[in-house]
Amino acid sequence: MTEHQTGAKDGIRTAHRARRAELSPAALEKAGSALAEHGTAWAGALADGTTATFCVYLGVGVEPPTLPLIQALHARGHRVLLPVCEPGRELSWVFWSPGIPFARSRYAPVMEPDGPRHGPDVAGGASGLFIPATAVDLSGNRIGQGGGYYDKFLGHLDTAGKHIPLAAVIYDEELLPAGRIPAEEFDRPVPAVLTPGGFRVLAGTP
């Protein structure tokens, strides 16, 4: 990626983080409830009336609030895996349950669950993935948090032949016109987004 493209990506990330910082507690609560409603509906469709395993992440601060989604999935009998950042931009996974303790990550500005850690082979058996983003365009190009953990994890799944349905979790204003986000060679396009406004499949993505 050229320096210009990297700067464009960083500019979008910075602008969206600034907008997020202005969200009120009431707006965050409303967004969390809507994400839980639409996210559990998608998960239910994927599970086809049974219980299943889903990879989610804990949104912190003014990120899209995912704790209500995590709780709702668990309440419906699904198993929920949350990520833990490891050295080398790798992710391991911990099964969530109510009351599980969290601690600040050593490697990223996120909160992580404390419990037995599982590798990508366990996460590769999930029925669906909810992944973080700061913006997505209609071409499926995604801007993450800048750490590269999920691009590497999705690359592992591709190598293993695991094609798991996934959606990036963003606010409605963070879904941009097609082609707005430059893509690097290692970026993995996302086929869908989950926003407070609903679940949306992105046309033209794999």
C-alpha cells in the first residue's frame, strides 16, 4: 500500500473515532440494544433453530457496545467465544459465561476474558463471527483498529479452508460508499455488516 493509501485509511479511522467520542451514554445504550436484537436474529438464522458457537468481541468505551449481544446469545443457549491478543498478532479464544473476569490486554487497548484459552482450531468451528471495525465500505473493505489481529486470524481460517459467515460491527454512519477504503494485499473483505440499523449483506463481496 502506498503512503497516500495508508494516510487515507488512518484519516478515516481518526475521524470515526472522534465522532464516536461524542456519543452519549443514552446513544450507546440504544445502539447496544439494537445490535443485540439484530445480531441474535442473524445468529438464529445461521443456527437454524439449534444452538451454536459464535465468536464475538467485547466493545469497550465508545465502540459499538457488544456486551448486550454477548449476553443475548448466551441467554439463547449459544456458546460465545471472546478473543485474547497474543504475541505475533495472534488471537486465542475464551468461552464466555456470566461473571467471567476481564483484564486489560497486554498487547492492545481492549479488555479480555480470563479463562482457558483455545486456538484458531476451536474458533474455526464457530457458526458465525462478529468482528470489530471502525469503518466498512460497500465493497467490503474494512478498517480495523490498526493491530492486524483479525486480518491474521481470518487468513488462518482461509488457509484451513474455513469459510465462516462473518459480519463487521459498526455504527450506521460508518458504512461508506464502495471504494472509499483502500485495501492492502493481506486485508480480507467482509461480506456483511451489523449496525444498530440492522444486518446488511454487502453486494459483490465473496
